Amino acid sequence: MTTVLLTGSSGYIGKHITLELLKQGYKVRASVRKLSKGEEVKAAVKPFLNQDIGLDKQLEFVELDLEKDAGWEEALNGIDVLIHSASPFPIASPKDENELIRPAVDGTLRALKAAQSAGVKRVVLTSSNAAVYGCDLPEEKTAYDETMWTDINHPIGRVAYTKSKTLAEKAAWDFVQSHGNDIQFTTINPVLVLGAPLDKNFGSSMSVLERIMKGKDPMLPDLKFPVVDVKDVAKMHVDAIKTNSTIGERILASSETVSFVQIAKLVKSLYPKSKAKSVLAPTFIIKFLSFFDGEIKSVLPLLGKPMLTNNQKAKSLLGLNFISADEMIKGSAKYLVDNGFIKA
């Protein structure tokens, strides 16, 4: 049985990757920052698995910290595949960008060095569309694709999260090319991830929809961005393990592009009592509000620029038919209502 070390297993995406690995018959060694989080992961995936799966035999936990060397050598002992999905993801930019950049870059290199030392040949890294779109779209292109890299000096690329994901992925490719030629390396680069979480713990991407449904903003910014369902993201990570054509590739995980206004109109049609507002805000108002709200400030460079993303590589290499934006938004909204996050 192939054994996979999955970092970041207690995250929103990490739990879905854990579930997909178990469903496909892999043995999983899942890393958490505190071992007590292991019970949370186990409780999250258990309801979605067949009862005949020996969960205690197929799923074990180890304690790892992106910023500490302790435990990495032991964690990778006997491992066949590393999926490194651990990385911080806030909505608002921190005052000190190194709060994001340091753990993202150092943690990625720490994982790769430990994998190389342990003789692990197959590595899949969770990167982000943030490492792709922080640049001007070339004139001959109609959508962003895997050939493009974020420029960390670009107005979009300078945002702390965007910078952290770009520098971490570049550091990973540089390491593999310079020191780890025997490592079969793939990156999965998701856009904004939606879809129902496996438990009541979820991160920043789902909170975007929660914010819309709560009507926190009287008007919505002119933002059009690509989305992808968390189940598709998890499947891509796991399917890449056994798909040799993905080795040496960056692969964008993206379904289609939607706007905040489209999302608000859809959830309002589903839940008329929700506080979702679908009025488009003039750009000058968003710029004014950004002085008082860090979450708003972080999206200023994207206003009025539809972010179109090419997903042909994912379709051709992994044979994936992406879940539609409507379906993932409906599922996400239902989750928020059913679990009491939204009154509707």
C-alpha cells in the first residue's frame, strides 16, 4: 500500500485531500501542528467513508511545524509520496509580510529537503493561482495559464499572500532543479476555492461567501475571479500521484470566472431572507473604504479586471470535468445555512 505524508491536513483543503486519499486506498500519515488536531481531522472524514475502511490503520498523525526542523525526518520515514499543502492563507494582508512569506518559503524548502533526505521520489505541492496572475496578461493571451509567473514588484504581486505563494513555489522549483533532480515534482495551483467543508472549521476562502451572504458590504466591488470546488482540488492532488504526465508540471485548478454580484444574486435567489446585496459599488467608494478595512484594501489592484484562467491542462492531463460555479456556490451557501453560520 502506498503511504502518503500530507502536510496541512487539518485545513479546509487538507481535510478534503485526506478524504480523497483514503477513498482511493492510500495509507495516510497526516501532519498537524498539534496532535489534538488529529481527532478533528478523523471526525471530519469519518462520516464520508465506508464503514469497512480501517481508519485507525489507514490514517495516522504526526506533529510538524513549518518553521521548525523537529520531527520532519521521522515523519518522512517509510513515505512513498509527499503532498505538501500546508501554508498560511489570510484574507487581509498582515502588517509584516514576513509573517506569511517566511513560513511559506521556509516550510516548503524544509519539506522538500526532508523528502530528498528520506529518498521520497514523488512530491505534489499545493501552490496557488496567486503565483500566476500577479502580472499583466500578455497581449497574445486571452487568459492566464501555467506559463505565467507573478511579478512580486507588480501592484498585484506585491500583496503579501500573493508574494508568499509565488516565492514559495519558485523556491520549490529552484530546489528541485538544483538539488533534487530525482524528485518527481508537480504543483497544483488552485484559484479561489469554494465548496462545502467537511466540518465546521473552514478558512479564508469560504469566508468570502460568508461575507457576501451576511451583507457585510452595502455594495460589492467590481471583482470577477475564477473559482474551483474543493472536491476537484483534492481529486487533482491525489490523481496526480499516479499520473506520470503531471510530473514536472504546474497545473491550474479552475472551473470558471464569476463576479461578486453574480454570487450575491444567486444566493439571494436561493435564500431571499439572507442579507446578501447585489449593488455594484463605484470604484472610488471601494478605494475610500479600503482606508478602514484591510480585507478591502487587499483587492484594490484587481478592481475592474476580469481574471480569466485557462484550465485546459487540468482537463487534458487529469481528465477532469470541473464542478460548475453555480453548483459549488449552491453547495457552499447550503453548508453555511445548514450549519448556522448564516440565518436565511
